[in-house]
Amino acid sequence: MIQTQLSEPTPVDEFRTAHKIWKEANDSFHDRFQEIVTRGKGQDLDALAQDLAGKFDHFMRCSKVLVDRKEHV
């Protein structure tokens, strides 16, 4: 039986993934916002804001780890 060991993601990998997720969320924001406004579902704005805030927060934490790491090199 062949076993493959997946390597732990590096800070660069984490940053790239977080950036991709944030970019997709940011790019789709206008369409999602417009849909909520059109449907008149104001309570969905809170969910949209929380979703974007969470993705942005994750992106910023990954960015900080990457920047801190470069400072020590």
C-alpha cells in the first residue's frame, strides 16, 4: 500500500488561499448586495457583512503571519 503524506500548508500557501477566497468574495459583493436590496431582505445584509468580515479577517491574519515571517528572514 502506498501512502502519501500531505505536507502542512506553508504561510505562503495559507496566504494564497485566503487571498483567493477574499478576492472571490469581494468580486461577488456587488451582485450579492444588489440581489439582497432587490429582494428587500435587509436582514440578509447582516449575513453578507459577517461573511465578508470573516473572510477579510482571515486574509489579514494570513497576511500578518507572512509579513512577520519575512521580517525574521
